[in-house]
Amino acid sequence: MPYTHSLDGALVWAIAAGFVYWMFRRADGWGGAAVVSAAVFSHWILDLVVHRPDLPLYDNSLKTGLGLWNFPVAALALELAFLFGGMYLYLRATEAITIGGRYGMVALGLVMACVQAVVFFGPPPSSDRAAAITALTLYVVFAAAAYWLEMKRVPK
């Protein structure tokens, strides 16, 4: 975690993501790449709010974090506010072209909310390896589901 979740690591990830976006979507110009970079970097800002003081500013030193995770109900409420707030913005900017497009994203959001509640209040994973495998699997499944559901909506 010292490199992937450090402030300098977050800056590198953000710049790299913006550059990759720009490489594939040059027609969008640097504006789209800047939005992607800002979205990637926002992960570090949000981590700063929820993490206990374990986020390094550089390398593995000067660790920081405001510790909202110490208050799981408040942390879950914030997570759900961002999830459903983002979903609201997405649904407002697009329109369904199938029944899956009408209800699918909301269903996916509810499933994601349930998974997040289990993470906050359920039993801890049996090991670090089990936690990593479960997290990576869910990232792939949720991304694939979101991609599939996005095909069922079009911009307004």
C-alpha cells in the first residue's frame, strides 16, 4: 500500500490514466483526459477522509487519514451517498432503450450497497489473500455488469 495509496502514487496513477484516455480518445482533447485524471485522483482524496492514518504522503512516510472508518455507519452513509449520487447523475444524463436499461443500474446499485454493508458489518475475511481475491473478483463482476447495462442506455 505504500506506493499504490500514497499521494505521489495517486498523482502518477491519475496522470497515467489521463494519458491512456487521451491516447485512445484524442478527439476529446485534453479536457476529457483532465476529467479522467481528476476522477482517478479523487480516489485518494476520498481515501484521505475514510482511512485511518495509514495513507503515506510520500513513499511510506508521513502517514495521514481522517479515520471515518472508525464510525462505520457514517462511513457507509458516505459511500452510499456517493454511489447513489453518481448513479442519479448518470441516469439523469442517459435514457433507457430496454427494460434492463430502465431498472438494471438501480438493481446493480442495490447489490453494490448490500455488498458494501456486508464489508462494513459482516465478518472479517478469513485472510488477506481471501479479501484480495474477493475484492478483485467483485471489481471485475461489477465493471462487467455496468458495461453490459450501459449498452442498454443512450445519452439524452
